[in-house]
Amino acid sequence: MQKQEIIVSGNKLISKTQIVDIVAEGTGLTKVETTAVIDGFLATINWAVSNDSRVALRSFGSFNPVQRRSRVMRNPRTGEKITVPAYRAVVFRPAKELRETVKQGLPEQKPEVVES
């Protein structure tokens, strides 16, 4: 298997494809299997939050559905008052471990996938 080097110094974006590559390499699963697992994982989070459930991932963070109130705002060009209707949104709150890791900066090597 050809090893792919991930470059994050340019635009600082790691795509889903690159995540699949990292996880597949670390777990020994094929890229197709890994893609199915990641898609299922994301679909489960999406379904849970859409159904007003909080999703908590220990040492990573939590996804919380919230209801935003309607409010009156001003159009910056015309100064006209506009009512923004109430809407549902999702808020991500990082766990303490993730906040500390980000404060310290990224490690030089990619994370190790631990099989349980």
C-alpha cells in the first residue's frame, strides 16, 4: 500500500478522504469499509442531533441542538429593520482534552489508531 503524506501547512484543511486514508491505514480496514464506518458515524450524529438529542464524545466534545429565538436586525445597506425568524441550530462544544491539545499545537506526526 502506498503511503500518502498529508500536508496541512497550506490551507489547513484535512478532507474526509484524507481522514479515511489515515483511519484505514491505522486499522487495517479497506478504504471502502472505512468510508462506510465514517459515513455511518456521521449519519448517526446527524440523526441524533436532528431529533433533539445531545451527542457526547468523551475527550472530543459534544454536539448540542439549540433553538435560536427570532430577532430584529437591521439591513446594513438600507437601515431597514428585518425580522429573522426562529430556527434550530447545532452547537459544538469541545471537551477539555481537545481544547488543551489545540492550545499546545498540533503534534508533528499523525495520531495513532488504537484497536480495542
